[in-house]
Amino acid sequence: MPSHLLMRIHGPEFRAMSERVLRATELTSRLNVLPFDDEAGKAELFAQLLGRPLPPRVTVYPPFYTDHGLNLDVAEGVFVNQNCTFLDYAGIRLAERVMVAPRVTFITVGHPVDTDDRKVWLTGGPIDVAENVWIGAGATILPGVSIGRDSVIAAGSVVADDVPPRSLVTGGKAAVRRTW
């Protein structure tokens, strides 16, 4: 996975990303209307989204959303509950036995804070989730975050900083950090 992303909006790389977003959106819209027991149909669409089949013993309950798919690395034994979003352009890795509750959002791309720069650039970084992590309902994991092995992210938490192994992370309160 790349260590950091800086991409000019409306450059050739951005156009290629935009084309993939349209394709991923088309595939996820098809995935999310399949009958729940259509395992073959789900497997085929996930293979197209990820560029490879899902590993053994992976469970993903639709609805499922991704803006890219090709940079989502899911290991064996991962469980993803309903209504999760993976904005994976900069890369997301879920290691073995990661459990993801409903409505969790992973975001690897954003914009600079500076007003002029945010109209010109995309920034971001990969998300790396180590083995045996549990991410609670409605949590949001932001660009560049690594979550250490055996950690728990409480429901509704917003994770903007790395999490050490065997940690409990809570909280989602927004705070003014600076003004300009």
C-alpha cells in the first residue's frame, strides 16, 4: 500500500480514479440488490470489485459500498456486517479475524484544510487494521490510520490517530482545533 497520497484533481490519475469509481458504483449497485442467498452471484461481483475472489471464510453482508475495490485487501476470517463503506483508493487492509459492525466507514482519501488547496488536491493514506480487531457500529476510520492487533474501536468512534495493540478506543466528539 502507498504510504501517502497526493493527487491533483482533474489530472490523468484523477480521471482514471473517477472511471473506476463509476465502475465500482455500478458493481456495488448490482451486488446490493441480489437475493441474500445468491452466494454465486455475490462471489462473482466481489471478484470483479476486488480484482480477485474473496478469501475463504470471509463474510460480507450487503449492502456493501466501495468507491474503488481494487485496493481493498481482506484476509481470511474477516466479518463485515451490513451497510459498511470502504473508500479504499489509498488502500485498506483488514487482517485475519477482523470484525466490522454495521455502518462502519473507512475513508482513505480527503482534501487539504487550506481553502485554495482543497479544490486542487486529494490527499490521503492507507488504513491498516491488524489481526483480531473489532470495530463497533458506526465507527469512522480516517486516512492513514493503523489499528493494532486485538484492539476494540467502540461504536460511534472517529479514529484519526494510530491505535496501539490491545487498546480500547472510544469517542466521537468533534472539537475546534484552529481557526483562520
